[in-house]
Amino acid sequence: MHAPRLLGVVLQWLRVVLPAAWIVLQTHAGPVSVSVHPTRPSVRAETTRQFSARQHGACAPVTWSVNAIVGGSPAVGTITETGLYTAPSIPPLVPVFVRASISAPMASGETEILWQHPKPILNSLQPASFNVGRATIEILGIGFAPNAQVQINGTSIPAQRVSPDRIVVDWIATTSGSFTVRVANPDPGAIVSSGKSLRVLPPVSAKVSPTTRTMRLGASKSFSAYLANTTNKAVSWLVNGVPGGNATVGTIESTGLFTAPWAMPGSNTVQVTAVSVADPRARSSTTVTFVNPVPELLATDPGVLLIGPGTWILRGRGFVPGTTVKLGDEPVLASFLSPTELGITSTNPALPGGRITLKARNPDPWPASSETLVVRVEPSLPILTHRAAARFLEQATFGADPVGIARLRQIGFAAWLDEQFALPRSSYKASTSSSDSLTRQQAEFFVNAMRGSDQLRQRTAWALSQVFVISGVKTGQPRQMVPYQNLLLEDAFGSYSKLLRDVTLNPAMGVFLDMVNNDKADAITGAVPNENYAREVAQLFTIGTVWLNPDGTAQRTPEGASIPTYTQAEILETARALTGWTFPGKAITRGHNRENYSGPMIPVEANHDTGQKRILGGVILPAGLTATQDLDAVLATLATHPNVAPFISLRLIQQFVVSNPSTDYVARISTVFRNTDGNLGAVVRAILLDPEARAGDADNAPLNTFGGHLRQPVLYLTGMMRSLGATVVDNNPVESLAAEMGQKPFYAPSVFNYYSPFYRLPSGPLAPEFQLMNSATALVRANAVQSLITRNLDGNVRLRLTALQALANFPDELVDAVDHALLYGRMPAEMKAVITAAVEATEGSTERVRTALYLVATSGKYQIEH
Amino acid sequence: MKNHITRRTLLRLGLGGLGWLGATSPLARLGRLQAQAVPEDPDYKALVCIFLFGGNDGNNTVIPIQTGIQTHATYAAARGSGITLARASLPEIRASNGDIYGLHPSLAPLQALHQQGRMSVVANVGTLLRPLTKAQYDRGQVPVPTNLFSHSDQQQQWQTSPGLRTGWGGRAADILQALNGTASFPTGLSTSGNPVFLNGQNTKPASVTNGGLGLDGSDGSANANVRDAALQQLLTFDSGMSLIQAANRHMTDGIAAGKELNAALNSGGALQTVFPNTGLGSQLEQVAKVLKVRGALGMSRQIFFTSMGGFDTHSNQLPSHAALLAELGNAMAAFDNAIRELGLDGKVVTFTESEFGRTCQPSTGVGSDHAWGSHQIVMGSALRSADVYGTFPLLDLDGPDDVTGRGVWLPTASLDQYAATLASWFGVPDGSLATVFPNLPNFAQPKLAFL
């Protein structure tokens, strides 16, 4: 039985047993009595009730008390002077009586109060909702009686009443839905609260998006997890069950960003799983299928590729069996070693710029190419630096081509020279044409200059052709020019004396300087021997006009005047000594042979002046000598003149190396000239190996203020083309570019060549080639560069810019490559900065290459070979 | 070198020697040109040199027919059979003293100009350090210029005056450049490479040849602008090497001057005068075009250098020399027309130079050899009168004027006197003539009479 009910029974009993006392008390009072109304009311805890006192026979002030305590007490309830009673919050331990008393006359009345539990009120449920299953629910409110019961959907649930305002229940919800929770207080005054809604949610669920995914190895992609029936959205991620994954299966961050491994795991799929933090039972997985990665290239091993065939390792990641590799444009043999290593077997080319690009490509599934890797290519075991080799070749050939540089770096100067001296000569195809056109020969000249392997011989012949000049202006027929140029090629490394004799007796030279059919004085016509050859052979081919010191400087009188080497009278006499020569052909005793250029001129003694002559240098040729004897004497006189060594040495030094050689340099070469009896091969070797020629080879070589020489037009063109690995077609018109710059091959304006060896800059230094340089030709030179690099000279030059174009997205590398190709790494930093910025600002890969090439090739730094 | 100039139509401009030191920036020059406000100077004067490279044979350029000292027969005797011009073929001109000379038949176009008082001959001019006689020459008592018979030396000396490194045209420009005020365009202009003739101490010449006027590929596109700006920037770097600096200067000047002259020429309008389509014709046409825009360029004084090559007629001379002089005569006549068209009558004097004459005695091969004194042609209505000025040599081998026996004439007028006469007309004050021509004081009469 409940406690309140027991209390009610006790009180009921008391009312039965004790009525006499009431009656006695009231009766005893006589006519005066007091009664309290209402009688025996029920009052809920902490509620109030208004009492009133009825007086019979009196009308006195009433004093209210509870259980004899005026005004009551918290334990039994309180009452105001007006009779307003407030029930205590907890059940009173004794019966409670409210009494109204008057004092005059003394009387009182009372009634018992029946205390009841309050009505419980629910304020909140915590949680108000939860997922199906067991839950501890905290019920907050007020008026919960100690034995209060909890009802969920009318069913009482065991509950722990913690306090009048808190009850905790532990409940297992088996179904989802909406439930009503009530609290019931027991007797006395049993009462049920109004309901509060409790929501039971279905279980938490998780779903990962996307549900399947195919992705590249090495790539990163984000996954999302969607959780239902929970407000706690936190998930943890697993890859193949491993929290956060690992390098083998891929890793995943808390954000869901999954990074695939670079190598294929055992299977080509993995599971990516999201697990609800709120409810670990809630989880969802997705299958990731891996496909080939985009390969990444890091480096080659060794880091610099060696020119020629070889094997090496390409390092990177994302390689797969079947990864292919291109070196430049060419596929190379690549074997899969691991996802980070490929073994490469290739033949590495020598390229302009010394750099090559690498690209790897993975096959299906999902084929993909790597970014470009730029690698340097160098010869193996070089004994010369790139700069040293390139400078040397610039001086010794028609240009420093990448293949030639690589080879020279391996064999060195001396071996290279030996090789060159031994090579068979390229020569012009024989021609009997008497048409006034050397177009074919000009094209042939550039073909040989670009492709011929006997570069040193050709270059030497080209130099000699600018000393021993004939010109198409007067001798412009192939039958004239071809044998002459072949003569220079043949004699290029031989003795100077032989060259002088061959040149002198060459019929084209005979025509050009009027020695052919130059007969003794003719009394009938009044004509006397032509002085032309006699003068120019002295002035231009042998000794010059003034006496020289062995170092090439002019000898001076004490008064400072130069000293002439010959007089006009000696020229006249020398002309007489050189009479009597005609075209080759039948030996004749009088008259002239008809034009024929197939061999040396032959003498016709009847046409020879046999008188005594006092020739150059005052040498007396006695009367009666033959044409040959006189000629031999003249040539011997010239060839043995002390001027010849410095005279020829200076001109060749200027052609090969520098406009302003030191006097010591000239003196050293003069010595070689004399010591070798004018062996031109030895002279050329000495010129090229001289310390002054090689001084610029060192990486930190000091700048020579007056150093270098302007690239003559022909060498400007061939040098640029060879450095860039270009080729020319057989019938090329390259000569037209050279001609516009003032050097039409085989057409020097006169026997004085295209320029004078004595031409000086106004500031002082010798600068022969500058005679062709003015601001008009400066623009022409720039425009020739433009023609070459943009139009390949209208298609007649094959200038493949592919290797450089591959660098277009790497402006620094591109400019370095052009520097390497044209300036051998000597580009000053400020120049590099300007050109790199210009390249970066240029749109288009081809245009970028052209911009870089144009700016370097037109720069003074390039135009002056130094 | 064969001349392919005529297949081009545009002008190309360049600078010889040092380039020139413009006082103003290229932009400022351009701005001045666009203003087009510079009036033509009424006192404008120009000298035009035609240099005949190789040594023109004066003996067959001006031939005595009937003069006080000789006749055509004298000439024919000295020349021999191979290279003598027939008397009947010679267009005659008459000197003020009544002497009759013939011009080479190819110079017939100049005969009319002589009759109009617009052309004269200056006889027997050559390089000299001081006056001398044949006897002095024979004995070596009086110094003569070095290497008298060498092309290279004598070409140099005719352009510089013996012993000097700068050109007499350039030195005259040094004296007179102030007359050009603030004009940045150089006083000296060459249509033929880098002649030392125009190199002064302070003034630097420009040169024009036919062809493009600017940089190919400078098409105003973004890429081209990037390239050209970088090019300009690179040109400002000092490499510390003389030759590199010189190359950069030529390029710098070429770009700037190309823009300037191009702008001026575009403002000039077409010439009416038709020039012969020859090397010299094209060069003189270019000179005429520049003369036409002298106002736009802001010029008061200009010196031009043009040239022909091929005069080294050692052999087979008659046909080649005839062709050369035809080119010369026709081009000069056309140029005279252009002078009149441009209203420059009296303001332009055109003159020839050549490194030496040729032996009067023929050489084997039907030609002639290097000699010394020779005749020059001057043209322009500023001439005092049409005449044959100076002292014509007696064409006698081993005669009083022949220093070698082959008909090598001892000059009777020096290059310095010839040049000083031209420079004086051009405006060089008498007091400055010795500065421009240091050898001039050696001669009693500093100036010749033709101007």
C-alpha cells in the first residue's frame, strides 16, 4: 500500500474516535463557537487554499494557526492572517489541522487538511530524440514525487527519481516513431503529468560519394560521406580497412582527400570507407579502381647525358611497364625497372644549345604524358671546355657546329689539326662554262662550307682568296673561277712559294691582272708591258708598299717616314720581266693561245722582253733570260723578301683570329713562317694555337678591349647556321644574303678585296671587316638573321628549331641554350635578363625561340667574334 | 662588285665611320620631323662628289683637238693605235681662250651642259704635297705623296688630302655644321658604303643604299614590340670592347636614322626627273630625293658621296671605258635636270674625283696603267663660266709633263686646290681653308678659278 493512502486511513480513524472532544469543547463554550470552512479539504503541495472562520455568538478577530502554530510552519504548511493556507512542498509527517481561534470569548474551530502530491510538470526530455536502441533519458520538470512513475505511451517504465525536478529512465526503443512520455505521482492525490513527445529515429546510416571511382595512380581526389539520422556528421576514413590508409594502398586525410599510391597495389582496386563517429556501426565503402599515373620525371642518372650511344637511368615516379620515352623527338628504348626508374638505351645527339628534352608516356589504361624534363648533353671525357672548343672552331672553320664541338672536346686541338691536314679536299666541280655566272659555284661554296669535312682547308682557302684576289667582276666565268678556287684549296697547306707561283701562272689571274698575253713593247701599237700584275703582286700578294719589321710594324726613317719597298721604275721593269705568257695549250713560238683555263700559263719566248731589267728591290736581271727564268727570278725575289713573313702572317691572323693582333703575335707567326720556309699549314696551325688566339678560351679570360673581329658576312651566315645545326640545299641562294651585307662570294670589288686589312675604327683599332659595316648594313645583317630564322632563307636553309622550341616554356633554359650555342656561355647577366624577359613576354613557342635567337645573333656580343 | 642596286626601290640608310652623334634622341628627331614646320634655307648649298674608283683615264675623257699647244694628232701619237678615240667621234667643247677639246663620245650629254655654262673641266689635277717640277721629281728633291700609283693609297688621299686620316668633306662639315643648327641629320651622306671622305673630327656621315629602311619583322605586333624593345635595351649595354661598341653604334644609329629619313622621304613626294637605271643613276636619284626633303631634315649644308667602280682599265679599255662614261654622263645629265626641277639651280655643285689618271702610253692588252694627274668634271650653274680650267698637259711621252716616260702627267693643280675651291664655295671661310687642307699653304694660289 502506498504511504499517502495509509495516512488517510489513520486520519479517518482519528475522526471516528475523537468526535466527543469536538463536541465537548464546543458545548462547553456555551453559545459561542467557531467553525472552519471548508472542512477536510484536500490541498496539493505548494498550492493554497482560502479558509474562513464562522463565529456563532461572537464576532471577534480570528487567529489562524496550523497544528497549534500561529501562521503555521514550512513542515505543516503556512497560513496567513486572513486564512490563506499554503500546503508544504513535501508530505507532512503528522496530520495537519488548521485552526481558527478567537480570544474573547475564547473559542476556536478547526479542520483537518488532507495534503496531496503536486501535479508533475515535464519541461524537457534529454535527449528528446535518439536512434532506435537503448537510451538513457533524462526527464526534467518539477513536482516529481519520490515514487513518481514514468510512462511511455502509457506503459510504466522503471525510472530513477533523482529529485523533484529530475527523473532518469533507461529505455530500449525497438522501433522508431513518436512516443509520449508522462510522469505519474502516486497517492495521496495521485496524478499524471501532461505528455512530452519523444522521437525515436531509425538507426544512423552512412553513404560515401562517389560510389565508385576510377583514378590515376599518384592522383588525389576528394571523397564525401553523407550520414543520415544523426546530427553528428563526423566520420573517420579507412583505406582497405586501414585508418588513414598507407603508401601502398593510398592515403586519405580527415577531409576525405584521397591520394592514390604511385605504384599499383596488389589489386588495381581499393576500398575507401567512411565510418560514422556517432555510430561506428554506420559505415560505407566505395571502390577505387586505379589506372596508369601521369608519369613524373625527376632526373637522369647520370645527371648529364653523354653524347653518343649509352644507357642510363631515368628517375621519376609513376612509371609502369610499357612506359615509353622520347629523347627530343626520337623514341628511345626504355625498360621498366620500377615505378620510379626506367632504364634507357639511347644515342644522345649533340645539339645546338647542349640541352635535350625528355618526355615519358604511359600506355593504356588512360595513357598520359609527363611534363618535359630538360637535360644537358655533353661529350664524355672531354679534354676541352665547350667554350674553348667552340672558339677554336669559330676561328678554324666556317662555324662551330655541335657535332664538331663535341668531337673536338674529346680529341683536342692537336689531333683535330692533324686530322684536318690529312683529310681529302672538297673541290669545286670542274666546269668549262664560259657563261658569266658563278651562281652554281656560289651555292657550292656554301654547301662545302656547311657540309664539307675539310673545314680547315676550306677556311684557309677562303682566307687566301681574300689575299690573292680575283673577282667575278672581271673573271666571272666558271671556267675561270673554278680552277682558281681549286688551286687555292690545293695549295692551302703547302708552301707559300708554290702558291705564289701557281697564282701567278693561273690564267684567270692572268686575265684579272692582265699578265696573260702581256707582251714586250710593241713599236707598232705603241703599247708597253702592262704593269698591273707587277704592281699588285708586290703590293698585295707579297711585300706591300713599305718595309716591315718582323712584327708587322712599318720600318721608319729617323724622321718617322715609312720606307717604300719599290719605285715606279722598278714596277715598270718588273712588268717587262713578266712578259711573254699566254693561255695554256699548244706550245707556240709566236702569237697567243686562245682562251683556256685548264692549266698554268705557258711562255712564248718571242713575246718576252729579254732586255736587262732592274726589278723590285734593285735586283738586276741580265739580258737574255727566258720568260720562265725572269719569272722565277721575280717570284724568288718577292718570296724571299723579309716583308713576306709579317705581311702574310698579319693578313692570315686577321682572317682567322683577330683584327688587332699584338706585335708579339705577328712576330711569333712570322718566325714560324720563316722557319718553315713559308709552310702555310704550319703557319695556320701556329696562328690557331698561339696563346693570343687561345687566351679567350678560359672561363675567366680577361676582356681584351681591342680583341676579336667582326664576323665577315659569309662567316656571319655560315657561323650562325652551323652553330644552330642548319643545313643548306644544293642550289642555295645564301650568297644573296652575303652580297647584301657587302660580301658577294667571288665578287670582291677589286683586287683590294672586300675590305682593307688597314681599315680602322675612327677610335683607332684595326677593324678590316668594319669597312663593310655601317648603319645600313647593320640593319641588313639583322634582317639576314630574321630571314634565316623566320623563313629559312625562303626554304633554302634547313634550320630545325625543334630542340630549342622544346625549351620554349622554360625561358631560362631557352636563353641558356642559345647562349651555349652562339656565345658559348659568355652571355653577360644583364643581357641574359633582358632576353629572358623578352622571351617570357613573347607569345608562341616558335616565336619565343626566334626572339631569343634574333636578340643574340644581332647583338654586338655575337657579331664580334672574340 | 657588281651593282644590284637598281632592282631595289626603297632607300636604306646607314652611317659610315663612327656613325654620328645625334644631339637629340631618336624620338625627338621623329617628333621634329612630324612637325614638318622647318622652312627650307634660302642659302642652302650642297656638294656632290662622284668618285670614279679604279683611276679614270682622263686622257680619253677630255681630249685636245685644237689648242694652243697641241692637236688631236699629238694625242693620237702618244696613245698609240689601240686606245685612241677618233677625232670625228668627239663632242667638242670650247674653252674661254678658244682652245677646242673633245669629250669622250659617251659624255655627249655633258656637251650641252657645257654650252649652257653648267659644266666645266678642271685639267690635270693630282695629289701633291707642294708644287714641283719634273726635274725636282726626277731628283726626288721635293716630297710627293706616298705610294702615288697604288689604288688604295691614292683613293684614300683623294678623299682625305695626302697625309691625313679624316676626309676633307668631313672636315668641311666640321667647320660648317653649325649652319645646320639643331638638325640631327648628318651633314655628310654616302650612297656608297663607308667613304673616309665624309669622316670629320666631329661630324659623322650617314650612308644610304637601296634596300629596306628598317628592321624586318618590326610589324608593330606585340611580339615584335617586345623584340625591338629588348634589342634597343641590349644596345645600351657597354661590353667594354671597342669592336662590340662600334657594332652596337651602327645598329643604334641605323634604327634611329632609318626612321628619320623614312619619315622625311615619305613627306617628300615623287621626283619628276627620270634617272637612268644604272648604279650611279640610282645613287644620284637618291641624292635628289634627299635634296627634295632637305627642309624636312632641317639642312642648310649637305655633302654627298656617290661612286662608280671599274675604271681600272688595264686591258680592253675602249668598250669598258665607253660604258663607264656613258653611265657617268647620263646620270650627271639627269641629276642636273633634277637640280632644276628642285629649284636648286646654283645651290648644288657636282664634281668628280678619281685616284689617278692613266698612262697615256697604252699597255699590252689594249689598256693603260696607273698614272697621276688627270682631268675632273665639275657641274652646276654656280660655276664661274663654262671652261677648261687649269693647265692642260702636253700629251708627249717623255715630254715636259711626263714623269715616267709613259705619259704620267705631273699635276698642275693639286687635289688640295681643287678641293679648297669647292669647300670655299660651300662656305668654308678663307681663314679656315688651311685647317681643312694643311697642304694648301704650300701653293701660291689656294683656290682655282672655276668657282
